[in-house]
Amino acid sequence: MAWRHFRLHTPVYVRVDRSGVYHSYPELPGGPFESLDAFESAFHTYARGRSTDTSKETNKERLIRESLEWSDGTRKVATSLQIAERETNNVQRLVKALLDKKNEDQDLKYELEHIVHWQLICEGPNAWYYHFNITMKTKGVNDDAGSVNLFFAEATRVQRDTPGYFLCCFCRIDPNGKDVKCHGCTDNGSIHMKHPSTHFHCGQTDLSFGYDACNDEVCCNAKKMEDDDEEEELREEEERIRESFDYLDDVELMEKLRKKRAELLALHSKIQEDEEAACKD
């Protein structure tokens, strides 16, 4: 499951193990959780953010803070580098959750070593997928223990009240083998992604929905192209947001707005009373 909150910039992923215990990614304080209620309580506490006292904030200060910062204090108006780091960490958590689930369900002993490539793919409003190339290290005492292999994985997002992801394809691949055409990856610039000859579902059709590419190469390029001019532009945007709340300092204007609101509420009540009287007649 992918739990989202308007105060969080990335979802919290949740895995339920065989004994019904809830594991969160990132790990929330107090976890793992014995029940959904316990997880929900921890999730909402996490979403509320830092424990610093904000009771002395003015309404203006609170609105500015909520407009500029996520609940963990990171900037909402972010540079390309910051967005890339955020998305990379999000993918890392998703893959870890999926593989932990895979290991438990099938009694496997694989340990994630590295996410080599990843690509987010859209094939319609409710058809979102991820393709991954990951290296996995085998654990245990068998002959294969300690060896590192390249795997392909395809994760599908399930649409429901709380969206979730599941692995619909997971297999070992030959890094030197001939690749199979996947429009979802190549059309978005993931030309180095390796695919199995069969089994994966999305990317078979050449579609384009006009979304910006979201993959490891875009994030890597963003990390290499940190721009001082972009940082200055974002500081100016943050200042513009702060100034947009200056009207709250205008006492006369705020009093006019208060009176106008009171008039509208009174008018609304009068209309309701007239309608109720008309119904009785």
C-alpha cells in the first residue's frame, strides 16, 4: 500500500507480513505495528511533522510555513537536484518494500544491492507501472550464496482508496543478452534498461501521453547540473509567496472581509428560512 498525505512530499509504503504485522517504508517511530490502527496513528503523527512548538505562530506565519515547507521541513519550492534526490529515495523505498514482500511470500533469500535503472511508465489515467533493473545478492549457505545477479522487475499500481503496488514480473536476466523492445522505456529515454524476452506486461504498445520522463537517467542528469541561477529563481519564488500573504497585515481590509463574510452567512440563513417557510405553505 502507498499511503499519501497532503503534508508529505512522497508516500509511505506499507507491507503486511504473514503474521499480520505492518512494516512501513520509511520506518516510522514505534514500528513495526501490530494493527492497522496503530500504523494509522503513527502515520498521521509522522505527517503532522516536527514537534517544535508552533502555538505562538500568527495565522500569516503558519500559512507561509505551510506554503513553503513540507511537514518534515524540506522545501516545497525545490531545485531540480532536490526533486531528483527526493524521487530517487522514493523509488528506493518502494523497491525495498516490494522485495521484502517477495522474499517472505516465496521464502527467497535475496538482498537488494543496487537499483541500476528504473522507469515510471504511463499507459493511461489508471495504468501506471515501474520497470526496474536491480542487482540482488543471494543470502544463505547454498552454493549460490553471495553471488550477485541482475534482475528485471515490473511493478503495477493498483487503483483503490489507498493505491498499492505489486510485482507482476520478476526474473533474472543476462546483462549481455539481447534486449527486447519496450516502448515504455525507450520512448522515455531509458535506453539501457534490460528486459526479459517474455512475461512483462506494459510497454508493448507505442503510446505517448505527454508526461515528462521520470527515470534514473533524468535524476542522474539533474544531480550533475546543479544551477545557481535556478536556486536564485526559487528564492525569488519563495519571496513572492511570502509577499502574497501581506494582505493579512492590512487590518482595515481584514475587517471588511470579516463583515462581508458575516453578511453572506446571514443571507444564506435567510434564504434557508424562506425556503423552509415556502415548503410548509
